[in-house]
Amino acid sequence: MNVLILVLSARRDPWGNLMDASMETWDSEDHPQTRTIFYCGRSQNPSTDKIFYSPTRGEELEDVSPRTIEALEKAVSIPDWDYLARPHSSTYVHKRNLVKFCETLPKENVVCGCMTGGEQPFIWGGCHFLFSRDVIEGMVANKDKWNTNVMDDQSITLMVNLLGVPVMEAHSATVNMTPNGYLLMVYGHGENFEFTDFSDINKAEGHFFFRCKQDLRRHEDVRIFRELHKHLK
């Protein structure tokens, strides 16, 4: 069983710094059952085994959804993976816990995510995504129905609905800075807790996606990545 980790990213700030920090921290751990690819907008640089540059789309917000289906097409061309994890550039990934979780899943018809509320609920990208290979293949086979006029999480939701695959509750966590320290908000597993010592992050037992985005202080994302890398077991 193998997992392809496909990271929505970009080379411009602050996302370029986050991509470098990802490679320096969580992706520096070599796990035999995972492979990581960062997908970015078009560039004069050639794509590599690690970074996929869109051949046609830039890094503007309106290109995120079209770039996503391009990246999923790229993923389908890669052999020997069973599940696809789609975190954001501001996400720290615990590879060992991710693999352990995927080993508990069915082999087909897997979509893990967090649904929003409201009249038109969608799978919230902030909680990340996890798919079995057959679902990604189904999306690519129906790429002509991909909606490029909405954000990527809404495009993904519309495609999941088209394929008729039920959404399973995701496991995800968000690290939020507070005046007195940090708050870890968890989804799908465990309970929220506050902390000041990063060694306490291990209370989030079994979690594998840690969203580190600090909206008005994006430089803090990189620092939190490094703290998680230092303390997560």
C-alpha cells in the first residue's frame, strides 16, 4: 500500500518559503510507502520528480482549480500508489500516521474530508483531502465536467457528487496562535486543547495533517513547521 502526497503550492511568497520548509521538515523523512509532489504554477524551470509546474496555468487564485485537475492528471500517470493525500502548502504532514490511517481504509470509493454547513455544503479544503486511486481516476476520466469557475474544494466536491462517492469524516488538526500560546483544533478524532510547550502536540495522537496557517502572520507558519518537526514523535 502506497500513498502519493500531492501538495497544492506555489513558488511566490509566502508559499515558496512554505514549500522549502516542507522539504526541510516533514518531507525530509523518507518513508518507503509515500512519495511527495508539490504542484505549482507555470515556470521557466522544468518540472522534476519533486515539483510539478503547470504547463499552462499561473499561480493566481483563479488558476488554482484548473491547476488542480492538471495535477490530478499528472498523478494518474504515476504508477504504484493506492491513495492520494492532498494537503496545502501550509500543512505539516506526519507521514507515518498518514500511512497507518490509510491502512485502515477500504481500497476503493474513499473520499475523506470535512463538510461545511449551509445550503450548498462542500468539502472544506482547510481540512485537506484523502482519496483512493479509483476516485482520482474517475475525476480525470470526467475532466470535461470539472468546474474551473469556483475554488478547488468546490470543484472537487462537485466531482465527488457526480461520481456518487460518499464522504467519510476526515482526521485533521489546525494549530492556531492565541495570546497565551496555541490552540490545537481537531476534526474527526480527539479533542481540542491549548498548549504552550510544543512537546504537548503529541496529545494529538494519530493525527497526520496539521494546518499551520496564521492568516496575518504567514512567517509564523514556517516557525511552527520547525517546532512540529522537532517535537512530533
